Amino acid sequence: MSTKLNEFENATVGASVGTVEVLCLQSFNYAKNMIQQGQPISLDPRKMYRGVGANCVNMGSCTMIQFAVGGSLKKMVTGGDAKRQLKPHEEMGCGIVAGVVSALVGSPLELIMIQQQRKGGSTLETLKNISTPGTFMRGFVGAAVREGLWTCGYLSIPPIVRRTLMENYPETFDSQQKARVPAALLGGLFACYLTHPFDTVKTCMQGDIERKTFGSFTETSKALYKESGFPAFYRGATFRYGRMVCAVALMDYLQAMIGPLLYPAKFA
């Protein structure tokens, strides 16, 4: 999200970045979801990419919202001064708020994807199954916390780390590309391990819309802890961290590339 672009332009860049990320890394997401729910992993690409349409809409729209809301918040904080650099707490605060807002759209779309991964079927069939008020926003609390910290991890942490490394160690990190690797590793670590317990609870709730095993957010948390203690909340974390490191690096690179590509006059 750039202070040089308006809300619509930031949204366009965000939608493009989110869609590319899903198409490249859907297999990581599939494996993570299956492990969290105690289901077997298939290496059949047709199963791995079940629900990819809903996930593309999910990531495209969520990233679009995150870029648009985050960009607007940054402009408010800086007073529209594109030359002013945000302080670390300002950068992180903008990312967290943008992520929470995006969960309003992302949570129902992830519910569709997870139901398709579990049961197959078309998007329309899945929509019919989840269209009751008590089911449609199932897992929202977990999604909101996760998206807030995830957005902070990929939009806020990398710029802070890159800037710090290039300012303090200019001989080692003399370009954006060199600083991007440690920035992605730290951003991915932050985004994954702080948010994973919330993601696990959300995934289990959305995979069990019949509420046979998992009820409310609190009941699901208790059931997971009773099942195998604290480690239960970190099921699938390896796949998620792998995806997040790749995603943070990819999205950090894409947002820096796509913005000037689509709107060169704004970066002249």
C-alpha cells in the first residue's frame, strides 16, 4: 500500500498481488488446512486446488481492501505528505486495522474454500449449504485476529526491517533486493506463529459447520486443548510458515513492482 496512490489504485494493486499469490501457493494452504482438521493430504493437484476460485476471490478482495484501507490510514497519519516516513508503531497500526476490516469479506470466502476442500462440490452447492445466518460468518473472530496480524506481518514489518537494515548496515544491505530476504523471513515468522492458534481454531470451526466436534470459538479452543494440549493449536504451522515466507517475499516484491507498472506517472 503506497501513499503515492489513491484508494482505487491501491485496491487494484492489492487485488493483483493477492490473486498471483494464491495461484502460486495454493498447495501450501491446502496441506495446512487438512493437517489442522486431522484429514489426510492428497498429492492430486485436482484436490489441492479445490476451492482455488473462492480463495482467489478471497485473497484478491482481502488484499485489495488491506491495500486500500491501509493506504488511506497511512495518508491520514502522514497528513498526505508522501515524503514522510511512518514510525514503526504507525506502520504496524495501519496494517492491523486494515487486516481486521478485510476479515469481514475474507471469513465467508474461506468458509466456502474449506468446505469445498473437505467435501468437494461446486461453489453454488457450497453456498446453499452455508447460507444460514449462524453459519455464514462462522470463524470470523479467528479470521479477524489472524488477518490483522498477518497484514501487519506482510505490509508493515518488511518495510520496517528493510529500512532498518539499509540504514544501519549499508555495506551489507546496499539494495532493496538484499534486504528483502531477511525482511520476508521476519515478517513471515511474525505473521505465522502469532496468528496460527487463531487460524487453527477458525479452520476447525469452518470445517465442521454441523458442529459435531467444534462449537463456538471458546468451545473449539477447549476441545483442541483437551485433545492434545498446546501443540494442537500449531497443527500445520510448518506448511503455513513456508507459505508465509514465500508469500511475504512475493507480495513485498509484487507490490513494489505492480504499482509503478500500472501507474508509472505516480512514481516518476
